[in-house]
Amino acid sequence: MFFIKLWTIKDEKAYEELKNNKILYGKTKYVHNYFKNPYDWIIAQMKKRLQYPSLDVFQYPVWAWYKWGVDKKNTEDLRYRGYGQKGAKLYKIEFEESEEKILLSDFCLFNFVLNYWYLPKNENDDIEFRKEIKNSGADLSYLMKFDQHSKELDKIRHKIEESWNLIFDLKYNNEYINPSNKYRLIQATLWNIKWNQVTKVEEIIVK
């Protein structure tokens, strides 16, 4: 069994929950309505690609980092992101998990999922998709109104969602879309984090 080193940034409440309960799950109440559809999609992918836990407490996955490409040490520089208000106490939790329980994906490309954009294989693919949309006559104002259906809309939605599988191809390198591997940010989703997997905890005060 091969184990992968990951890290995640959590607030004090989440850290204490992990420490005291010996396990941490994602929770529905922390998911904004805008992100529910893309998060449900990533859950569906995890169910297809990973073993699904038979646990009633499971709601949403936990997010972590595998690769932060702008740093030679492959660790995240917290100056690059706003994790909390000035003075807030956060915890960088490093842990290990077996590779079959982790779904890795390209963080930057995940924006295509969040925004319901088509993720093209290359520039020509993007041009062809735009032509297809134009020729379909579909009313794109209903694209993200998922209670509205038509043959044309559903076909476009299917093609958009199928295109997102590229976020899991960590060898995908298209300068038209994403940066080179050197600067790539790789995120990880998993069903939970267990306290006995933790290897290091670093307390951080937001500046």
C-alpha cells in the first residue's frame, strides 16, 4: 500500500474536532448553495473512482493539498491565499493517506467545474464547442437552471460535464488553458481525515 503526504488548513474549531473525535468529516452546513452542484459532482466522481464509506455521518468530502507548484519545497505559502481575518488562529495539518482513498485533481481547472464552463482539450476543441452551442439554438440563460430541460440544453450540459474529467488527468498540459506542471496546484479530496494519520501540526496566525 502506497501512502501520499497531504496537508490541509483548518480553523481552530475543525482542528479541535479532529483532535477530540479522532476523525474529521466535511459537513453540508459549511457548503454554500452556489457550490452545491459542483461539490455534488466531485462526490459522484469520488464514488465512481474511490471506495465509498458505509458511514451515516458522511456528508461532504474533506479538501486538502498535494502539490503547491509555486514553491520549490512543494508546500503552500499562506501569503498567496486569504484563509481568514487578521489575527485568526489556523492550523496546517500534515497527514498521510493511502492513494486508493484520495482523488487528486487540478485546482485551477476545478474552476471550470465551479463556474459550469466547458473544459476544452485544446484551442480548436474550444472553437468547435462554441460553434456547436451557436448552432444548437439553445437558450443558454437556462443552462444553470437545472429544473429546465430541453434536448439541446441537456446535450450541452452533458458535454460540459464530461469535459471536466480532464481535471483528473495530472499529465494534461495545455498552455491554452492551464500553467505548466512546474506551477501546477494539485488538490485532494477524501472522505475523512483520521487523527492517527496526522504527522505534523503547525499553528498559524493570519497576518
